[in-house]
Amino acid sequence: MMLKDIKITMLGTSGAGKTSYLLGMYAVMQTGVQGFTISARDMDTDLDLTEKWEKLINVQGEDRWPTPNAGAMENYNFDFSYGFRPIMGFEWMDYRGLALSDRSGEQDVQQLSSYLADSDCLFLCVSGEHLGDQVTPTTVREIKSDRMNQFIQQVISRHKQPDPERPFPVVIAITKYDLCFHREKQAVIEDIKKLFQALFTPDSGWLVMICPVSLGKELCQDPEHGNIVPVNVHLPIVFSIYSQLRAYGLKLKNSRDRAYEEIDRLKQASPLIQWLKRWEFREKAERLQDLEAEITTVEANMNLLAQQLRQVSMFFSGSEVTADV
């Protein structure tokens, strides 16, 4: 089973940790979680990402951290697999964080808007350094949640138009969570909901996961020398794949229901019609078997992914939910 490739976009300001998150996520998922792994489709990309991760682990001092991306946008192509059998490919874009604040006529803003319009999942990167206390208007300016909301309004909602029947998945990743870990988790979640209120409105069709991520608890005290031990960095990508499998599974079940109806109609026809359409009946029965087998595979993969997602907060059209199968 190999689903069509998807596109993922992570919105966030310069210095919010988008590139560091990508490196940590890739390093963890190379080893894998419950048999699920991620691999770069280009071997040189794999080497580049691995070398940057090794620098993060082995180098101490301010030079260990990637410099904010000031160049052109860069796309990465990955395969998400189970037991090294590809399930779905995805494209990830790393871009200059300042593009979030540039004028609409700038080339990088136009490229970002175009990519967003084609995206199947959106990651909002919110740095924990701005969530150490209750949010204020200053927090909005620091995180640029107002600008992120503008991009969602102008690009995503116009092109994707989510609704309860066709939800759109959004991850709000709280990067550098070690910097706000001293606060109650629920208080941080409530602040996030205030910053992105439209994503939590009833009947809106947004499927949202709020996920704390960190490259290590020691980094809040000593970012230049603290040990790097990633926490939760795999969960956002697990959620994005789970969301696509969920949508695909519902599509398969609709096809299965239609197949049952067509077979029932043939069974209720006269003996002569049944004899004349016996080959059609056989084809539909075989198609039904294939659908049932594919649904079983999808649900098995969803179940494994859902187990990982039970430790985070998920919301559908404003109501808190759990990952189901």
C-alpha cells in the first residue's frame, strides 16, 4: 500500500527552531518508532541532514545550532515506511523565517503562499521561550501568531475549505518546550487556543494537535552545552500521516459500502440477469475482497500510530478528541 505523496508546511518565525526540529525529527525517525521510519529519497540529503545532526550532538558552544535560514527555500522529499515498506511520501519545505513578515510581493512570500495552497498538513511552530508566562499582545507580536492566522485565512482556508466531512490537519508544535516546562501543561494549551482561536471553533473542520517538543530538558539551563535528548519530535509527523490514513480509510469504507450495495442489487435481480452478469458479479466480489484487505491494513497502521498520539492533546472542530481507528 503506497498512498500519494503529500506536502507539509511549517510556519514559524526566524529562530523558532524549524530547522532544528527537522533535524531532530529525522534523526529519531531514521531509527524508527514501532517499526515506522522516515528516509530521505536522496542519499545526499540524508548525509547533509545527518551531518548537521551530528554537529548538534557533538559540538558545544553557540556554533552547535543551525543559523537562521537566510537563503532560498529548500525542499526535502521523504518516505514514511513501516517495516521498510513505504506507506506515503511527503515533501517538506524549509524557508527563510522572515518570509512570514515580508510584503506579499516578495518572491519568498509568493513561493510560500503557493506551497501552502498545495499543502495537505500545516505545522505552526511556536517557540516555548515566549510561553513562559501568560500570553499578552506582546506574545502575539513575538510569535507572529497574527501573521500565521493571516496566512491560514488567505491561503489554506480558501483553497482547502475544511469542514467536518473533510477536516484539515494542523499541528501546533511548541518548540523549545523546555523553556516553558515550568508552567502547567493545561495552562500552556489554553494560551495556544487563545492565539489561534479560529482553529478551535465549532463545526470548523480543523483537526488540531497541540504538541510540546524539545531537543532536551537540559537545554533550558544550558543551550550551548546541555545534552540533546529529543522529546516528542516524532509526534507531529506521526499525526500528519495518521490524518492522511484516516481520510484514505474513510474513502475506502465509502467504496466498500457502494460495492456491497451493488452486489446486493445483483443478488436481488432475476436468475436470468444474475446469469448474464455473473462475470460482473465475480469482479465486484473480488473488488470487495481487495477493499476489505486494504481497510484492514490501513486500520492496523492507524492503530499503531494512534497509540503514539494518545499522549498529546487533539481537537476536532473545537472539541477535544482522541485518536481513533
